[in-house]
Amino acid sequence: MSAETPATPVADGVDFEGDFGLSLLVLMRAYRTVVEAALGDVPQGARGYQTLAVVVRGDQPNQLALATYLGIDRTVMTYLIDDLVTAGLVERRLTPVDRRQRKVVATTRGLTTLQDLRRQVREAEDRLLEALDENERLAFRTLLGRIACDVRGLDLAAAPCDVTSDPCDAAEPGP
């Protein structure tokens, strides 16, 4: 190790080695910053983008299931879907099994928009991860995805995705 390379990751005098939570917080805030620019025209930004992505996947049978899956309060989800409908990205359709329920589906515009957004978000993520080479980025994404899938089994009633406890808002004043 050279004299110029610190033994542990240090930024602005803060030693991140071993502080998993602090590292995640810094990464989440940086992610939010770089991705917001790519998602500027999407209703409700990253939350709208993630909702559109899950809607396009098509595996959530109704709006309540969508809200539960994403960890978003169902009332907030109603307004979010309203915004996505107004933007022409999704629509609500009656389900054939139960006409009282509506399935949220992507419009043609929503599908096209998501393809473009995915490219822009990936470019923003690559800028965020430039400290890693291509193989390290792939490994990081793979491991992060594995962890994210594993925590789905936990009781996430107070999950970081909940509207009231967004970790990205921890150091910022609310609206």
C-alpha cells in the first residue's frame, strides 16, 4: 500500500470502515442526488419511477398490492397513481375477476418512458459507482440485489421505504 493510499476509506475526515449504516446513508443521499436529475420529469421522482417499473413488471394484482410491495402508504399510493395517470404513464383498469378492483397498467407512453429512464438511471448509477471497475460494479449490484431480496422476508412495517421514515430525509428538513 502506498503512502498516498489510506488504509481505510476516509472522506472529509470521516472514517467509513466498519460503519455500515453511515456508508449506506451517504450512498443513499448520493444516489438520490445523481438520480433526481434523470428523473426530473417523472411525477414524484424516484418513487414514481420505482412504481412505474413495478407496474410494468405486472405482477401486482391491484393498487393495494402495489402499495404493500413498495412499502408506500396506500393513501399516498392513490395520489402517486393519480399523478402517473395524469402524466399518461399508467392507467387503472377493472380487473376481470373482481370489477371492484382496479389493476394499474402501463400505457404505451409509460413503457417507452421507462425504457428511456432506465438508461438514464443506469448512466447516473455508473457515475455514482465510478470508484469501482466494471467487474466490481457488477459484483456490487449482484450482492446488493441478493441482500435486498433477502430482507423482503423481514417484517418491514417500519421499513426505510415507508413514507414517514425515508432514510434520505434523515438529515434534511421535511416539507
